[in-house]
Amino acid sequence: MGPSVENAPDRCALEPAPSSRPAAPVELITTVALALSTVVAVTVVSIGIARAEAFAARPDGEVAPLAIALLVGLFLSAMGGLTAVMADDRKPRK
């Protein structure tokens, strides 16, 4: 026979398990790691742009690659903003 309702634990399955360690150090380490990786990513992209000379003005150069790169960047920024707005719109469960 399967488990009966009478033997079920008193607490809800969605409640967090009791923890003896605080979560603050883990959150701090995660935040610092995220900030450091963001700084590294910005540095790498900046160096790549400087080496590619994408923003150098040339009278005979084509502007299509720069326009495409800016459009892709705009789309990525819009998707990130939309994700942030949608994540903030959640209602707490009762």
C-alpha cells in the first residue's frame, strides 16, 4: 500500500527546510562574483571594440556592420529590460 495521509508531516512541502547557517555569506559571495564577472565582461568588450576600431570615422567605409551591431545591442538591452520588468511583476503567493 502507498503512504497514507495520516503519516504525512505537519509542515507544507513548499516551506523551506530549517537551516542552521545564515544565507547572508552565500549571497554576499554570489553578489561579489557577479560584480567581478560583469567588470571582466565590460573590459573584454571594450578592448574588443578598441581593437576593431568600430567607431572610427572613415569617409569611404561602410556603416552597415556598425548599424547591425548597434541593432543587436539594442535588441539585447530591450530583452533584458523586458525580463527585469516581467520578473518584478510577480505577485506573492498566499
